[in-house]
Amino acid sequence: MKRLFYGLLISLLLAVSARAQTVEGDWQGTLKVGAEELRLVLHVTKDEKGGLKATLDSPDQNAMGTPVTSISFVEPALRFEIQQIAGFEGAIDKERATISGTWTQGGGSAPLVLKRAGAAPKEKQAGGSESP
């Protein structure tokens, strides 16, 4: 009976781990400010300590690779800041495909929805294999 219980427990944990995806990857959205629309692309990766780091592109302004000075993800909340420029606070959906939130800059704010660009990165499962 113990073997069956532990077998089911391990199977459940592996199944949950296999479904889990991170916030890492590329996210894109369009910031609408008045009549102007600016495309934004957020690139989130892990840093050398296992935390998160990011850069932001604004293709319509020819601004690429702007460093994100702070970023945090405590599910479902994603927050990031670009020092002395702007900040964002939003929540990721259950499918981890969309982050809906608010962009703040210069005392003003606007809604911003970031959608995952392409497939989500794979997370390593126990045993070193990658999840599909």
C-alpha cells in the first residue's frame, strides 16, 4: 500500500512539474498612448544566480535592448522597472500566455497586455529531461 501511495504521489508531482512553465521568454504588446501606438517586446531570461533578468525593445522608437533594472515574478504578479523611465505591474493568466497590467511612465499610466511570442521555454523536470 505504501508503494502505491508513493508511486501515485511521485506521478502527481512529475505531472504538475511537466505542465509548469516559467515567465521566461519573449512577450510582446502594444502600448496605446493617445493616438500613438508603440510596440514593446520584453525579453525575460534567468540570470547567473537563478533569478530573473530582462531587456525591453521598443521597435517603433528604434530602442533595442533597454536594460530592465528590476524584475520580479511571484505568481500571478509580474513587476518590472526601467530606472527613471517606466514601470509595469500585471498578472499572468492561468495558461501563462498573457500578462495583463498597467504601464506607468512620467506620472501617467496606460493598460498594457503582453502576449507570449512563440512557444514557451521548456522547464527541466526531475532527472534532467525537458518537458514538452
